[in-house]
Amino acid sequence: MKKIKVLAIAPYQGLKDLIDKVAGEMNELEVHTFVGDMLNGVKLVQSKADLDYDFILSRAGTAELIQKITDLPVIDMKLSIIDMMRAIKLAQNYSGRFGIVGFKSITDTANIIGQLNNDDLEIQTLHSIAEIEKAIAHLKANGVSLIVGDVITVRHAKKMGLHSILVTSGRETVMNAFSDIISVNHYLSATKEKTIITENIIRHSNESVLVFNEGKEVIYSSMKENDEISSILVKECASACSNIEDEDDLVIVKSIQQDSYHITRKKLSIVGKTYPTYYLKKLHSPLKPMDKSILYKNSTDSPQVDLDTFTTSNKLFTNVIENARSLAETDTPILLYGEKGTGKDTLAHAIFQRSRYRNKPMVIIDVMYMNDKKWELLFESDNSPFLEEDMTIYIRNLHLLNDEYQLLLESYFSNSFVHKRNRLVFTCDSNYSKAMEQGPFMLYLRNELAVFPLTLPSLNERKEDIPSIVSLFLSEMAPKYSNQILGLKPEALNRLQNFHWTYNLDQLKRAVEELFVLTNDFYVDEDTVKIVLNSITITTPESTNPLIHTNKTLDQLNKEIIEQVLIEENYNQTKAANRLGISRSTLWRKIK
């Protein structure tokens, strides 16, 4: 018997895996599954239009959009009561307020659950994609900091700086959809007419031009067609069209395939309509961000971080966030202290998002990956980011700065007035040496620039936040895996709270992902937590003292530093040599 040929469009990877697993048990079906949400799902269907499928299987808003562009029967994997209850249960573990945003297929089910449980749920029903940001903004303005919804809703929530939980589909939902396909098995074939509109493009010397309409559709382009880099740049510009009504002109820098592109957005207004217009040019700078030493972060990049959504029950961390909110809107230089993994980067990004400098890129200079050549370029190049204006310059891992470059930075900053033209943010591990504390650049920051210090508490100092943090980590990982976890059993959560976390949030996140992979039930049990924590205890060094000990010889210190870098680079000698700023032959000679 001929199998029913089904094209399945899953909005996230975990659902694709589940569809493939259930399809393997159905002899009547031949299912080809791809990942694509909303408009991306539509594009996938259009790209497979001539492959002779009998049915298309999708979910919620994606299924509704696909129905508009195909004559094939589209089966909607309608969310079940159980699917929605899973998401609501996970959200109820969160200490802050949450709201549910989605199309009717999601919110109708949520309303039923609210009525059955006599819960006053905050629900916003969407009728089009264009309503998403407005609905989320309304909830955010009313104190909601976590959004429950489908993939596109979750994506917009993250862009707006909110936490989110994806409503995932369970096995029973997929089984019901396949049963519908089998019962409705008939073939409708048709072709969809495609219209290709070409326009004469005005080309600008070394600049390319992109113009979008208010619907975020490209109506004018001077870029090469069918070119990979052009396609990537178009997507970046389309993403930056968000909130065009609320934002001023924008400048961003994007790195693509070892090249950097300077993108300027202007708002073109014609007869009451706004057309976001982008001017793009390749940068010919010696400071191309080819590695981790010099990076650019734009306000339009995801994930975005909003200071208003930092949820904590810890007094120390509450004080840090309150100070960060106040400082973000000033020009005061900030120095973030904290142990490794306490979230210094996240807080630095959140301060950038809140500041008046957010419409230009934040330059991230990582001392860990800098060498003599890169410092020289920063100090001497005509294209150095130190020469920019109205930007955020973020220097991370300041504790790794040696005396020579402390002096050079002090001299450069004193004579060039970088701090008067830009916003400065620094991060430093809290266990740095006393020599660094009394170093020339640190003294300059404190005494001349009046840098404001913020010390982030370790995870061991804010254990009351672990339940909320774990809940957020679980929701973040749900789209990656097909198993559905609602939370941890009380005794399992208690073990996590009583554990001593050496590497703080980073270590906790890795542990939660291991728990996610090892758990096949709805709740993580204590035995699974024991296994993961025992593994962490074995692999975590006993001593948390700093690497540098002043009672050792210089040769001993050099060797220990090289060995530590080799461990961190998984014994890749090329990467280790690059980090240390020496050749592979020199590295080999020093470790013999």
C-alpha cells in the first residue's frame, strides 16, 4: 500500500525529534520533518512545493499561515489541555508574574484551564503577527516579566528583554494529528503561482541600499541576488526594523565570514508612511573581529537583556540591580566585580541596553584574548574603536591586564579622553591579586575616572534564587529536547541549593542541562541530582585559590599558566599558543 507522504513543519527542534520518533511507529506514513516557525515555515513549504506531498503537518500560527499559500490539506497539531497545563505549571514555579500571549489555538486552551482551576490568568489573544510586540509591551508595562507562548511569541519576548516559556507539544498531540491525517487521507494537488517583481536599482558607489515598507518587506535593494552574504545582511536589516517608530537613527556593525559591515539605518517618511532605509558598506579596518579579542554587540542583537526582568529574592543582588538601573542612564564608568560565572557579562549587556548609547554598537575588548599586535592596533590605528564617539566600550577580564598595558592604558586614556566621548564598562574577577588592585590603571579608574564599583554576589550567597533560576534554565532547554520536564522534586531542588557552586551560574546551567538529558520523567528526582553533583565534584579542582602564588619561581609560574591554558583549550596547542601570544614551537619548548 502506498504510504501517505507528509511534510511536517515543526516550529522548534524538540518537536521535530518527537514527530520523527512517533512517525517511526506509524507504518502508514512517510514523514519528512523540517524546523521552521511562522514565515520560515511558509518558506520551507514553498521550497518543497514540487515534491508531491499528500499532507502538510504543522502547528498553531504556522499552520494558519501555511494554509494561505497551499492547496494541500494542512493538519494543525492543535495544542492539547495537557500541553498548556505543562507550560502553565512550569510558569507557576517562577517567582515573578507571568502572562500568556498567542493566537486563539493557544489562548482558548489557556482560558479553559484558567476557568477549570479558577485561576485569574493574564492572557493576550493575537489576531496577526503585527500585534505581538504591542501585546507583550502591555503585559510588561503591568509588571509581567515572563511570557508563555509559541516560538515567535517567545522570540519577541526575548528581544524585548523578558523571560519566556515555550508551550511545547506532547506525544499525545502528535499522535492525534497523525490519526487525523490517516482519517482524512485524500490528495489535492495544485500549484501556487509565484510572482517575481524586479526593479531597477540605484547603486551607491561603495554602499548598498535596502528599503523596507512598514510590513518589513524589502521593496528596494541594490544588493546581489542569490548571494549568501547579501541574504544574511537582508535578514539582519529586517530584524532591525523592529520598533522603528520608537527608535532614532541606528548604527550597527555585523561580522560575517571574517568581514565587518557598517550598517546605518535612516527613517524615510513619505506621505505619512515610514520606510526604514539601510546603507551598508564593508569596513576595511585592521581591527576585524576575527576572534574573541574584539567583538561588537548591537542593541538589536538577541538575546536582549532588560534590567526590569532581573528577578531575585536576594538583598545583595537586589541592591546591585537597583544601582545598575540608576547608573545605566548616566555616563558614569562602571566596574563589575564578581566570581567567574556570576553574570557580569549579562549585567554589562543589560546596562548597555538601558543606556543612551544603545543606538550604536558596544565594543567588547577581552583582555584574555589580546596580544601585543592587537593592543598596538587599538592604540595606533586610525580605525580604532577608542576614537569613536557615543559608544559603549566594554573591557572584560581586567584582572588579566599586566603592568605594561596598565600603564599604556592609563596614559592613552589620560591623553585621548576616551571616557569623555564614550561610556566605559569594565569587569574584573573578584579574586584578582593585590598587585592588580594597586596597579596603575586600577588606581586611575578609582581616583581619576571615579569608576562606580558593583560587586555581584556568588550563587552560594543567593541560594534562595536557585529555584527561579532552575525554572528559567529548564524552560530555555525545553525546545532542544523532546522530553518534557515540569520541574524538580523538593528533595532534588534542596540538594542543588545546598551544593557549593564553584563556577556559579555557568556551572548550575551545565548541571541543569545534564539533569534534563538524564531525566525521562516529568520531575527530576534526587538520585539524578546526586549523580550530576558527584560528577561536578570529581571534575572541579579542590583548590579555588588563584593560580598565581608568589612563593614560586618565574619558570614555575610560567609552566603552571601554560598548563592551565592548555587545559582550558582541550590541549589544542595552536589555540593555547594564540592565547598566550607565542609560537607553537616556543610553547612546546616551555612545556618540555
